Amino acid sequence: MELNYFRDKLFDLLNDSEEMEIADLNADIQNNLLIVRTEDGNVFEIVCQCMS
């Protein structure tokens, strides 16, 4: 599986999730990050990189 495909699918999964209470979701492709802001104001960065 290629990194871009994995990152795009992960973005779609998070974006479609109703249980996660996500207020905003952005992809920083240059830095291989998904940036997630939850409804309670927390911000998370998910680093997407291939380890093999």
C-alpha cells in the first residue's frame, strides 16, 4: 500500500466518523500530517509515514 493511498483512506475514515466528534480535519501533505481538531477544542497531529 502506498503512503498517499493510506493517508487518503485514513482521512476519509476520520472525516466520515460521527463518533469521534471532529470539528475540523486538515491534511498537511508537505509534512505528512493529518491535523484533527475535536469539538472540545483539542488538536491532534497524526504523522503518516512509511516505516518499511
